[in-house]
Amino acid sequence: MDRQDVNLSDGALHVRAAKHRKQREVALHPTTTEAMRDYARLRDRHRPQPETRAFFVSHRGRGLSYVAFSQNFTRLIRAVGLEGQGPRARPRPHDLRHTFAVRTLLNWYRDGAEVERELPLLSTYLGHVQATSTYWYLQAAPELLQLIGQRLDCLSGGES
């Protein structure tokens, strides 16, 4: 992600090279925009002459590699005591995407939203080509399945 891909004035992120070479604009939450703005000020103070167009840089002023990001993410997870059991460090960066998707769906169900109408929005955020690729998240959490079951129960008049 290059600096030109981040619009901190509008709170938007331009994703250029996503899955299937799709491009999209993603709105950032105001708290995310503010955190990124704080980071950019700090980065520019320490690296006023950038060696790279990358938005996120290493302590040496170079763009972050995926390997460096993953290693630092794992270190941070351990430092705050979130590491789970098993051979892999948890949570993993991809787990954040899963959590976002499931929590968005849970909130929509709890709020009584028409999830079927909202699903294309979530698909866009996740970069899915088709909404059917997003349906997987509908079965990804027991709490979500319970809410779906309750809604279906109400639609059928409570008869099982």
C-alpha cells in the first residue's frame, strides 16, 4: 500500500492489487483514520525524506515486507498475552478479517437489518468477486447460526 492509496482527508483506502486484480475503495472507520494520521505524522517526523512510496515503513524507512509484518504481529500478540494454544501463533493477521466479517454480520442480525441486502457491502469490503463467496461467514460462528435460526423461527411462525 503506497502513500497515494491512503486518503486521510476522506478516510478512504484505495486497494489496487487485490484478489483477481480487482480495485476498490474502502471507507475507513474514523478511529482508524485518526490512528493512521497519527502514524503518518510520526513516520514523517522520523523519516522526512522517504526512501519508498510505501505508507507503512520499517524502522529503516523501507516498505514493510509481508514476512516482517507477520513476525512483528506475532511478537506483539505474544507481548500482550493473546497467543493461543497450538503450533501457530494466534490470532493471525487473517483472523482479524474473519472477526470483522463475523462481527459485522452479528451486528446486522442483532439490529434487525436485512442481511441479504447488506451482504454485497461486506463482500466489497472483503474483496470478494461475488456475494456467494461471503456466505461462508454465515456458518462461521455458533452465535451467528443461533441468530439466523431465531430469525427463521420467527418467519415460520415459531413452528418447528
